[in-house]
Amino acid sequence: MKSSQFGAPIDLSDLPNFKQVDIRPRRAVFVGRVSTKDNQNPASSIPRQVVLASERLETDEEFVAYFWDVESGMLPPELRGLGPQEMYDALAVPTSRDGGLQDLVDRAEQLGITHVLAERSDRVARAMLTSLTVEHELERVGVEVVYANEPVGGTESGRLRTRRYSQVDAEVYRATLMEMSMGGQIQHAINGWNHGYPPYPYIAVIDENAPAQDRGRFGVARPKKKLAPHPDSRRFDAARELCRLRREEHLKAADIIAILSAEPGRYPVKGRWTHGLVEGLIANPKLTGHQVYNRKASRTGRAGFSTLNPVSKWVWSPRTVHEPVVSLQEWKQAQEITAGLRAGAEKGGSLLRIRAAARRLGLTVTVITSSGTHTLYRIGDRQVTLPIPVPDTVAQQVIEDMESAT
């Protein structure tokens, strides 16, 4: 602790409380981070960070533990360090690893840590809120966080200003990266190149007409791929049929699964037809021949979970870029039917009751046209206009009319 420059007129250094003594022995640990094992080399980056951080150690002092992750700085601490130990062992980093950032926060008090040293603040996180939260949690248990790129000495306000500016820079850099990445992914989709796994009726093939990419600093770039029909043409037929069953027959996933599963030779599938596969295909806009991006938000704060973005945020290729299974209008109709089925189930299933009664009588219920308030159906050889939603009394009357006419 630095002595005040405005000391007493006489020597008081022999008083018991002249200096405040920390009864805890100084225990400093290292914290570091590398974004990915592919785009950065942890075997060289982590040791380099250790060297820079160790400049803030006291004379003859050594780190008592090393906490580092190979994760994006955009992730919160609880989502870091989830990779298997085998992955970290395979990296052959000469610096030992006692855990990741979350382990440090959880065990700091238990281990008696007094100081956490890092090369700079963005090695903790690129998001300012995350780095501030980590600092707060550590300071709460008496741990001082030190960044090697901060000046030594001077005023506390100056040190704090340097730290916060550095954290703002890290977050601005993070936002810039996200903007650039999103812009690149949007152009990727507009040009018709596929993201993720190909849907059931397609395979992903290398686009030979894509611009040639030079070898970059991280090696050869992944080739651009477009969707093409699966070699087994029955998959296209199966996808087209399950979409038709929803669009024209208004069938629920369970009914569609029963129909497809009854003819495995005609509608092949690896494993078995499931609710998720059927509903996912019906909802997948790539079946229209357009490439679509940004349907899901994967960074939800929960590992392994994503949320669906509203359709207004989806990015569509302006033209069809692969062979469609259904037209865009047919896809839209299927989504409307899906929404109606869900609304019907939530509102007591009046429309479902009509369909169930029609099936018992050997009749088919199909939509002719629909507005925002009413839908015109064909039931057998009759046309019936029903309000949206269908009241229970109207549903009962339609069922009685069907039964009396047969």
C-alpha cells in the first residue's frame, strides 16, 4: 500500500496500525484465451500471453495456476471451457491448464487467489458487460484483476479510464466483427450458397462456378456449396408428399408420419420418420428453391439451444438457386395451415373435429381460398365458408350436415 504524501509531522512507523497488512499470502494466477484452435495456434499464443502477463508479477514470484480457454470472447463464462479434455490435450500447449474462466470465478476464493493477471481485458471477454461482471465477482472475494497492457503508477482515475477505454474498444471490435460476419453470410446466401446441413431431399455439392479463393492466413478456405437433389429421387417425392398432406389435407405430423411410415419403399428415411423431421421439412423455406439464412439465433445464452428468428429477419436469395420441392406460394400455404392447426388445438380443436368427422365419413377437407377472417373449404362435393377461428357451435353444425348428407 502506497504511503500518503501528507504524512504526520513526526515518525509514527512504530505504531502497530501504521501499515495495513494483508494476512493472506500473495497468490497470482494467469488467465488467457484463444478464439479458436483452427484460426489461432494455442500452442504459441497461450505461452506468449503468459510471458506478457508475467511482467506484472513481483520479483521471484510465479503463477500458482493457469486458467485459459480456447473459445470465442463473445461467449459468457458459463459457456466456455465446455470442450472435452481430450481436445485440450491434443492441442499440445506447453502451458498447464487448471481450468477455464468459469472455473477461475468459481474457485478463486477456495484457492486463496489474490491476483488475476492477463495480457489485456479482451482475453477475459470481448463483451464489456462480461468482463465487468467477472471483475466484479472476483473483486467481491478480494481478488485484484491486473492487465499487463495497463500503465503502472499514476492516478486510479487514469488507470480506470485506460481499462474502460480498452474494454470499449474490445466491444466495438466485437460489434464490428459481428457486422462483417453477418454481411458476409448474407452475401453467401444471396449468391445461393448453402449454410449448415442440407435438408432431407438435398445434398450439398461444390459450386464449380464460385470465384476461386486464394489460400489465406488460416489455410485453404472451405469451398462454396449449393444444394442439389438427393441421388435417391424418392426423397424428393417424399418431401413433396408430406408438404402436400399438410397443405391440402391439413394433417398433423402424427398422421403424416403414419402415412409415410406405411410405405417405407416409397418414402425412405434413415432411421424413422419423426415429428421434428416432418415439421422441420414443412417449415423449411429452402424447399422452395431459395437459399435462406438467419432463420435461427444460436447465441441464446444456453448451450445447445437456439431460437427461431421472425420471418421478417430471414435473408432470402432473390431467385431460386436450386431445384424446388414446392413453390413459394405452396410453402406459404403450408405455413398458414400449420398456424391454423396450432391455433385450432389451442382453441379446442373445432377445425380438427370437422376434419376427424370428415375422415370417418370418407370425405376430404381442402382449402380453396382464405382471407384474414374466413376460409372457403371443399368438403366432399360441397363448399363451406367457415370463420377464423371456427366456433364450437358452427363446427357441430357442419359435422351434423356432413352426417345427414351421407
